[in-house]
Amino acid sequence: MEFRSLSVILLLTVLIHSGQTARPKATVTIHPADPVFIGETVTLTCDTGSGDGWYYEWFKDSKPLSEARWWNKYIISKVAESDKGAYTCKGRRSTESSYSETSDAVTLTVSARPKATVTIHQADPVFIGETVTLTCDIGSRHHWQYDWFKDSEPLSEAQQRKEYTISKVAASHRGAYTCKGRQSTEPSYSETSDAVTLTVSGKPTPTVKVDPQSSVYTGDTVTLTCEVESTGWEFLWYKDSQPLQPQSPVDKETNTVRVTVSDKGRTEFKCAARRKNYFYDGSYQRYDGGYDYDNSKKRYVYYNVYNTHRSAPAVITVTARPKATVTIHPANPVFIGETVTLTCHIGSGRHWQYDWFKDSKPLSEAQRRKEYTISYVAESHRGDYTCNGTQSTQPRYSETSDAVTLTVPAEKPKPELTSSHKGAALIGNPVVLYCKLDQSAGWRFYWSKHTQSPENETKTETHSYTISSVSVSDGGQYWCRAGRGTPVYYTHYSDALWINVTGTTRSHSLTVSPSRAQHFSADSLSLSCEGQSDSTGWRVRRYTHSEKVSDCSSGLGSVTGSTCNISSLSTSHTGVYWCESESGESSNPVNITVTKKPKPELTSSHKGAALIGNPVVLYCELDQSAGWRFYWSKHTQSPENETKTETHSYTISSVSVSDGGQYWCRAGRGTPVYYTHYSDALWINVTGTTRSDSLTVSPTRAQHFSADSLSLSCERQSNSTGWRVRRYTHSEKVSDCSSGWGSVTGSTCNISSLSTSHTGVYWCESESGESSNPVNITVTNGAVILDSPVHPVTEGDPLTLHCLYRDPKPSNLTAEIYKGDSLLQTQTTGEMNIHTVSKSDEGLYHCKHPEKGESPQSWISVRGSDSKTVILAVSVVLSLVLILIIILGLFWCYKKKKGDQQNTNQTPDQSQSPGSTQLQTDSGPEPGDVTYAQIDPKEKKKPNKTKNKGGRAGRKLILSTQS
């Protein structure tokens, strides 16, 4: 039973498998064949190959294509660029759930429809009578048939042909030409080309232009230009109706020809042009030109030749021109330092004026002269010299002479001196020096050392010099040069090469005091050979570039024994110094360098006026080596009272009015001290208060004319006795009026006749050392001064500046007012008004007159407004009073409360407890009295010898009582 069941199951399985068939696979076809052109209709067909009853699903780029669902054909009526892609399909039966396999992808390629283009084979415009070919090009497809249109109308004589040739163009052929193509296969037609206009002009006649246009002399080069419309021409030239020969292919392709006229007389020049008219089919018309092979088209092309008319003649009148010649005496070559004369000869004519040229450039120093003499020839004179002549009559110009070369030996070369040894050479070792010269052969070489005079140079035949066993005396500076020829022509000396020798210490050395290598001009210097003991007759010698080798006794210093003293150095003392004995032994050399005395720059941390109480830092800048101390002076100080600092800065921690004025600085180092120059003066302006002790100047201005009178008065000073007028000038430094530059009356100084030596800083000074604010006084010999205030101007006040003139005064008073280098105003009155002065107006001012010249510069200072200071002071005082009243009120309340407690807990005669404080007053305030404070602000002044002894100036706190 079990066996039968198993047999049935196997039979059924075989029947089921025998009844199954393979699933069909769909295929996609495209019509028309790929590629498809934009705008065409295309049909895609899906075929399962297994009968009817199928529904179809379409996919583009693997995405369902809903508009083609169920149909086996998908028709696109107007193909666009967006339709390109990979198309697939599959089928499904309607009666059962069975599917075909998806087709392989078929790509739909969409291409732009080809567009025709028209080209005209001949440059536009085309001239009547020429041959012209129009070509219709449509991509790379074949079997096109062409339709031509002129001005949008069919052109029957050109139909079907790719090329349309017009053998003889007429005016009627002008127009806009287009074409398109059609064929039996796809694409069946092209797009119509863009229109190309054929322009037809009349037969051209060239014109000839001549440069120069005036009379021409024989030997001149004339430029002829043939001008004709359009391009592609070959040009033909005719001289006196005969072809101009020879004409190279280059000449024919350009419209310009340069002709050198060699025959005098009248000459006519004409030109004509021609060009080839190509066409590609010789069967369409006659051709009389010939044919060429077109490499791009791989075929022969035919052409006709088209000629223009001949131009009208251009007439040139040629005149024979004399030619100059240049001679040189003496004959070439000419050596450096010789005198040479160049002569310009022009055979015919008189009254020539001569123009000379060197290397084709005008030689200004030789112009107009027949002979050009160079008294001392240098290398710069070498070159090619030419000349020509000019005169007022004909011929006005001569021909330029042939060039004559003036030969001067090449620029003097300079060899390079090197050593085989790097660094110091060890005693006993060899040293080789090399004199390298990048020149031709035949040189001898000359060697010198700082201890040798030039006439004792060592000569070698080669460029090397060997010291076989170096010693200390071989150390020092070496030079070389080369020479050749008779007389010997020498090169420059090489740069110096320093040979250092080491390995022992010699007793004979040069002692230098001060012991440094660098020194400033005007310093003193001592050089001593006193310590030498091995030989006798030691002396100081030196080598400089100007004097070469010389002794101290030759004028460089004074000799005392074996010591050379130079009292005042100059830069010419820079050189190599050494000791040398009578027997020729020498010490190690030393280099001494002398530079000019430096001058520091004085600057301030504060720009503009400094406010009283603020710090001010002065800086003495010096671009030199270390070791300097700095010295500071003010216009009120004498030089011996300078302030010294270890650094380059000087600080005024709390500036006061007396700190205002001019400052200088200098630096110094060494023993004895070597000082630099003084810096330029720096003016420090101080603002913030008005001092009663000020200098009165009459006339009250900062600038004055020489020979004018001036009065300076300290009469208003009252705080101290013995006031006098003092000044600082660059020549006299600090001095009193009584020292001779003015006459004294009381505290007034009168100067009857000013001079420029009176320019300086002036101030009042008392016996106790107090001083007023300083003022600047400038005296000029010029004709113009600026009337500007001598004292600082208060911020907010008006200010008037105007030009003053020395007699006779100009009729035109127009003047320019400057602040620094900037022009502020130009006024016909020579006057400028500043209605409200501010801190920004502070600076250097001057004025300028167009005829009289310009004034000196004067600094105008601006100080803060007094009203601001008063308001601030009152505000401070009132605040302090209010605070004191509050404190005293609290104190009174406390006392009252304490007194009540004492009345309750104490007897009246009990003493005060330890640690408590009482305010002691002159009258002894009783409990319950009102106490008040009064503030008396007074300006702090220096103590007076006769007043306030033992007292203290400042604010008083006065305690008083009131019942």
C-alpha cells in the first residue's frame, strides 16, 4: 500500500514539470533607426513574441512610463531633448497572472537637426567682374540635395548643387543668400542657414601715398603705400611705368614698399592690385587663371585672376645730396687720458652747421661745430660717431656720414682677491692668494700689502702668490691688480683681503687709546709703539685709500717718541695702522674707522601742549652702538648744569608752567667723555592756568624785522623781587639783558636795533629763581613777517593773523597763509581770521607774498579756557563744603547725644574717659554751639624769603563758633 502511494506522487510530479514552459522575454525596437532628430516622430514597439492577449508596461531609465501603459507601441510625435534615454518594457496577460521577462534596454539618442551654413569664398566686398563661389555646408552626412534662396526667393539656377559659382559678378547679384538640404534618409531635411549678404562694389582704383611728401635727396628711403578696399590682394608696383623689380613674395603680399632713390630727377610711382577668385568645378564656366591644389579638401581648385585699375601716379623729385665724412685724429685706438679731435667734412656748400651723433643719439656738447675735441678721453667716449650738416640754402641737409668707431680700451677691470685659507692662518703654514680676472690672456699680476708703497709691488706671471711659511708679520691687508702691454695698462686694485695670523703672541703690538676700533670725527686718538723692545726706532705707520702708506710724521699727527697723537680725527683717518721698526719688523695691524659725529633726535611723549600736573617723557633717540649716557638741558640752564641720565629718556613726573620752554639733549661716552652734537630744540608748551609772572613784549608779536626796536618788561611781577629779562640763543646760550644785547631800565630791557642774532627764547627770572613762561622771538632780514601772538591763545577766543611788510610796502597785499606745509587761505588783505580758536589750530604758521617772499615760521599755542578751570574749581570747593557740613552735623548730633548721657550718668566734674577726642579751638566751643568750615583755596607758590616763614601755603580749615 505504501509502495503504491509513493508511485502516484512521483507520477504527478513528472506530469507537472512536463507541463511547464519557459517565460517569454520582451524586446524593444525603435523606428526610425537611432539617432532621431529633434522634431521627428518616433515609434517604440514592445514584442513578447508569444501571441496575443498581452498588456504592456513601459519604463524609461528604469522608471515607469505612465503615458505608455498597456500599449505595445509608444509613439512620440515631436521628439525633444528630454525624450532621450534607456527604454525597457515587459508584458502581462489579462487572463492570468503571468509576466514576460523585462526587455533589454534600448537607448533613444536625440540629436539636434543639422543646420546649413553659407560661406562666400572671396573677401567681402566683391567687385564687379570677379568670380565668387557660395558653398552650402551641412555637417558630415552625404547625399544631400541643396535648395538655394536669394532674398528669401528660390534661386533656380543654383538648385541641387552644394556650390553656387558666379563667374562674373554684377550689381544685380547683391543680396542675402540662404540654403538648406534635403535627402531620402533621416534626417530628411536640415534647418535653413542664416543669411549671408553678398556686397558688390565697382572695380576699385588704388591710391599711392608717399612718405616723406616733400623734396627727396639721393640716398633717401621713401615709403610707398598702396591703399585699396578689401583684403587678399597682391600688390604690383611701377616706377616710371615699368614694373618695379625685384619684388619678393613678401613685397607682393603687403601694401607697403620701401624704395631707396639713387638717381636724381623726377620719378613717378604707381600701383595696382590683384587677387585670385577660386571655384571648385571647372565645368561650370571658363577659367583663365589656373588651378591650385587645396590640401584641406584634397582636390584641385580653379581660379580666375581679378585686377584693379592702376593708381594715379605719385611724383617724387629727387635731388643729389652731399654726404658728410668723419675723420679721427690721432688714429684709432685712443687711450684713456688722450686728446682726440673728430672732424666733419662736407665737400660742397658753405655755411654748414654740424650735427653730431654718438651711437645714433644727438651729441649735444658737439653741436654746430665742425670739429669736436675730447680733451681727456674716458671709457664712456667709446662708440660710433656720425655727423651731418644743415644750412639755410639748398641742399638744406647733407647725407649722414658713415659711422666711424672711436675705440677706447674696455672698462678698466677689477680683479677679485681670494685666499686658499678660510679664517686665521696658523704660523708656519702656507697661504696662497689668487687674483681672479675674467679677461683675456697676457696679464701679469701685481701684489701689495698695507706695509708696502705702490712702487714696491711684487710681480708674478701667474694669478697666484704663495707665502710658503706664514709669520705674524705677514698678517694684514693685501691687494692685487693686473697689467699688460707697453706702456703697461693696469686694472683697478682688487678689494682688500685681510689675512689674520695666529699661533703666538708678539711683544711688538700697537697700543690704541681710546682702545676701540670705531671713533667719531673731532675725537682725539693716541697710537703708541712704546712697548716694543725687540728692535729700535719704532714708528706708527698707516695705509689709507687716498695716501696709501704714510708715517705719523708726514702730517697725520704729532710724534712724541714712538707715540702718534691725532688731536682731531676726520673720516680721512680711516685706515690700517701698525708699528714698524727701523729693521722692517712690524706689529699686527689694526683697523681704525672714523665716522661723522652723530646728532640725536629729541622727541616727546606728548603731542601738543602738556596739561599742568600730567607727566611728560622726553626721548633722546640715537642710532648708534651702546654705552651712551644722555645729557639734558633747557633754555634756562647753562651747559655746565646739564641733567644726566643712564637711559635715553627723561621724565617730568608732574609738569608745571615753569617746565615749559625749549629743551635739548646730547649723548656722551668714554673717559674723557666724547659728546655727540646737540639735538635740535624741542619746544614744550604747558597749559592749564594763567600766571601773573609773564613777560610783556612790545610790539606784542613773535616776529620782528631787523633794525626794529623791541621792549621786554617784567614790571608786572609782584611775588618776588629783583626780576630781570634773560634769554637763550644758540651763540650765547643763557645771558642777561645787562650783558650787552640791550639796555636795562628797572625790570625792562630795551633793544634799540634788532638783528638776527637776537632770535631766541626770552623770559623773566627773579632773584629767588622763579621764572615766567618763556616766549620765542624771531628776527629776520627778510621783507615779510607774520603778525602772530607771542603768548598762548585761550581756547574759544578769536585770532587774527596777517602779513606785515618791510618798507616800501607792496601795492598788492594779497598773501597766502600756511599752517605747516598746507595752504589755509589766500586773502587780498593778507589777513586771516579764526573766529573761535580750538586745540586743533595749534601749530606752525607762516605767510607768503608773491613778490616779497615768505615769512619765518612761528608756533601758535592754544591753552584751555579759564572759565572751564573756574567752574571746575568752584564745583570742587562746593562739594568739599557740603561734605564737611554733613560730617560736622553728624559730629554735633553725636556730641549732643553723648552730653545728654553724661548729664544723666555723670557729674559735671567727671573727667573725660581715656581714648576720647576733643576738637581744640581758640575759644573752646560749648556743647550745643553750631560748628562750620570755611575753605580758602589759594594757589601754591614757592616759599618767600621774607614772608610766611614757618607757615604753610595751601588750603586753610578754619573752625569757628556761633552762639
